[in-house]
Amino acid sequence: MQDNKEARQRRARQTRIRIRQQDAKRLTVYRTNSHIYAQITTARGDRVLVTASTLEKDVRATLKSGANRGAAEAIGKRIAEKAKAAGISSPRSAATGCARRWSQSIASRKW
């Protein structure tokens, strides 16, 4: 019987394997208590194509807090704009577990 941590890691590994098999770009989101970071990587995860975070000056100037839902939406818009400029359309979210709701907020942007 697996404990919760092993089960979560297994699901995350399977998600990454499916993304790699589809040869899709991967959207990863990292959230701290102060900031949100998002990046789009290649399917293998060996190269970062586009990044956005609440640490960027123009994003930071418009936000009251760097780690709330408004910040997630702002980062979603920002990374969608950068992805369109780079010719990337509809990356796959690699989030599982707790990070899923933050990445869903970011991934819900129109690509």
C-alpha cells in the first residue's frame, strides 16, 4: 500500500510521461507565499521557452499582493502573451495536487 506522498509522486510522474509522449509544451507553476512563477518548457523539460513571474517590474507595479488569485490571473495573461509571441499554443499543465488550482487559474487564459 502506498502512502499519500508516494501516490502523489506517481501521479505527477505519469502526468509528465503523458506530456512527453504527446510532445506538448509543458506549463509549470511554482507559488510561494510572496510570489508566483510560471514557465513553459519543452516536452522533455530540458529547455525553458517562456517565463513570467510576479517579480517582473511591470507586473509587480499593478499588483497589491504577489501571491493571490489576481496575481495568478496577471501571470496567466503575461505568460499567454509571451507564449503567443514565441509561437506556442496551448501548453499542457504539469500540475498535480495542491498546485493544480493555481496552474488552472493561469492555464485558463486564452492561448
